[in-house]
Amino acid sequence: MTAHEAYESLKQHAREVAIIDSCSGLLGWDERTYMPRRGSQFRAEQLGYLAGLRHEKFTSPQFGELLATAESDGFQDQPESVEAVNLREWRREYDLATKLPKSLVEEITRETTIAQGVWVEARKKDDFQSFLPNLETVIGLTKQMADAYGWEGERYNALLDQYEPGAKTEEVAEVFTVLRKELVTLLGKIKDAPRKPNTKIVEQAFDVEKQRVFGEMVCRAIGFDFSAGRLDITTHPFCSGFGIGDTRITTRYNPNRLNDALFGTMHEAGHALYEMGIKKEDHFGTPMGESVSLGIHESQSRMWENQVGRSKEFWTYFFPMAQGIFRDALSDVALDDFYAAINDVRPSYIRVEADEATYNLHILLRFELERAMMRDEIATKDLAGEWRKRFEEYLGIPVDNDRQGVLQDVHWSAGLIGYFPTYSLGNLYAAQFFAKAEADLPNLKAGFAHGNFEHLLTWLRENIHVHGRRYRATELAQRVTGKELSPQPLIDSLNTKFGAIYGF
């Protein structure tokens, strides 16, 4: 078999693996949206079976032989070519996957599926103790997985690398330390500021059905294709891309607050626009048809949520429509007052509802707790208490229940340890990318005021989406912006924005 023939066989093999992934993803989406609660145990068996099948197929000796044969050609002589990128990423994934026994993969999938169902009920009942045995099992399995992968420095590096390839815990912690210092300074300025937004504007009755209509209107305007996706309701919002022509987003509605569902929906739509922008028709099943990293993925969602959705120009266009839909709440409200209200900064309990200025403090808390658990410095049984202690220290408000504390996120029940840092990395990348987009497109934000969001979407697709996994996240940022990742663009934009709103 020639190297070219081996490469073509690899593509077919990988496509079959991706189809298994898409089936698992669809079952996971159903579990978190419409599946009856009592179906959780059997769904765990279904997903466990598919995970084992996927692992067995991807780690088969045949795949390894095909990979070795394809690598013998000169594809790597052009390291940015589609073939070289795919081979590089397949090799990385294959070497990692073959370190995990099939039994561990199946067990992790079964236990996390069950744990997610238990978490939903525990969150409803504010009962951390009922969730603790499942969480202890998941944390233990996660440590086994990290140790099977192997790691240098600390165990957390093996987990972070799954979501942000090439990232190192120590480097991320260093960036976060700078960010934390600047955020604390900013929050001090806001606390002492002479002006305060009237938050009652967005904290009143907003009909849920009208929120859905308005949210879908916004999604369509920024480019979400409802013929290739849909919007549903869930406990914890997420986005799922199942393959060609099927990308789904979810949200949750608060009948007494407008921000939650609207910006949550825009956030997930941002993820979906990235999934829709990668050329899956040409590259489905290969690394060139997949996102760079979760940090880059998060940069797309946060950009549409914050740099676009919370901008004055965005609401110059959409506020008259919002007033027409929510007449009782907004008919006599001025645009400037509404803009200030949706950008109000104050410490709050729920991460997904946090404002731009405090959001990253939520992430830094979770990052530190995860890192400590993987170092065996915090026992799982002490997690709720440690959360309450650190949360009050960082955000200045006491946590009275675990529903608003350690139980609020789905990630740990799903075994997603190492995932949280990518949220803050996404904020940093979003600010840096948007600053470059503004430099390249001088009238970009002015266009938002007239409903023109296509220019930004086109810029993102030409500069970020099209590359698939051609570059690591840090290299992509360097190539797109001409600079290494820095917290400064985010810090500068937050100070400028909130200085104008709060008058400091």
C-alpha cells in the first residue's frame, strides 16, 4: 500500500469514528434536553458501549499501521498542508488514546452519564451529599485517566492538554494572576463610582415565549442558520455539533430577568457559528474539520455575547425591536439606561449569569479547586466547604446554599476536569481577536448599529474558522493578531467600557 492510499484509508477510518462520535453526541444532547429521567441508567449503557466501540476502532492496530505508512511520505515537508495537519493531529490523538484501556473508557462514560443525572436532581434539591459518591467516583476515574496519559510537572497538565493542546498549567496560572489583579482594581473603581445602573429595568417580568422569539431573532441576525440547527431548553446551556448540517444550541429562561437567556443564547450561538464555519463538508471526520481548542471555541462565543451583544451599537439596532416585543417592561425606557442595566457589574453567584468584569473570578476559583483536587490537596468531600470559603474571599459575598455554589455547573459530573480555564482563555482571545477585527474593519461597530453583523462573521471565518486545527491556539493568535496572547486587550476594553458607564 502506498502512503497516499494509506492516507485515503485513514480518512475513511476517521470518518467512521466521527460518525460514532456524532451518534454519542446526539444521545448526550437528548439526555440533557428531552430524555425521561428514568432513562438515565440505560442511556449510560448506550453511551458506554459507543465509547468502547469508538475507542476500539480508533486504537486498532490497523489504524496505527495506516498512520505509520502515511507518515512515510513527504506530507510533513509542507507542515501547514491539509494532509500534514491531519497526520500530525491523528498521531497525537492515537498516541494518547492507545494509553487508555478500553475498560477505563467505558467505565468513565458510564459513570459520568449516571453522575450527570444525579447532579441534576441534587442541584434541584440543593443536596451535595447525594451527589458526593458519584463525584468521588468521577474524580477518581479522572485521576486514573491523567495518570494513564502520563504527565510532567503536575497531573493537571495531562487534563488541560485535552482541551487546550500544548497549554501548561503554570503558564495559565501566571496569566490568570495578572488578570486577577487587574480585575480586583477594576471592581474597586466600579464600587466607588459616582453612577450606578438601574438594574430593575432588566429584572422584572419578561414573558418566556417572547424571550424565545426575541432570542431566535437575534440568532438569525448574527448568522445562525436554523435550517442547520435548532434552539432548545436545558438545565445547563450548551452547544452540540453533530456533523454536516446539524448544530444545536440550548438555553434556559428566567421569567424575571432578561439577561440570562438572551446572552446565554448569544453565547451558544457564537459556538454554533464556529461549528457552522468550519468546512465540515470538505473535512468531516478529520482534524481540519474540527476546532483548534476549547479556548478558541470559547473566544467565538464570548465575542458574540460580549463584544457584540453587550455593545451600545448592537442595542442601537435591537432596542426598538425589544421595546416592541416587551412593551410593558421597556416601552418607556431610554436606550442609555437599558445599555447600562444590561452591563451592570456586581458580584453574583451563578457563573453563566455573571457580568464581564466578575466572570473570570468564577473561573479562577474553579481552576484553583480543580488543580488542588488533582494534587490531592483537597478531598472531594471537602469541596463544598472550600468553595464557600474561597468564593466569599474572591467575590465578597457569602454562599448560603450549594445550588448556587459547588452544584451549579455540570462539568465535574461529566468528568470535564481541565475544561474551566478555557473559559477565561476564551475571554482573552476574544478581546485580542476583536481588537484586530476593529483595526482591519474600521466601521465594524458602526455597522452593528444598522444590523450588519456579516462583516465580523466573514472576518472570523476567513481568519479563524477556515484553519480547523492547522495551528495551536497560541500560534493562531500570533498569526491573526501579530501578538502573543496577552490579558491587556481585555483589561483595556473593560476599563474603557465600564469607565464610560460608571463615570470614573
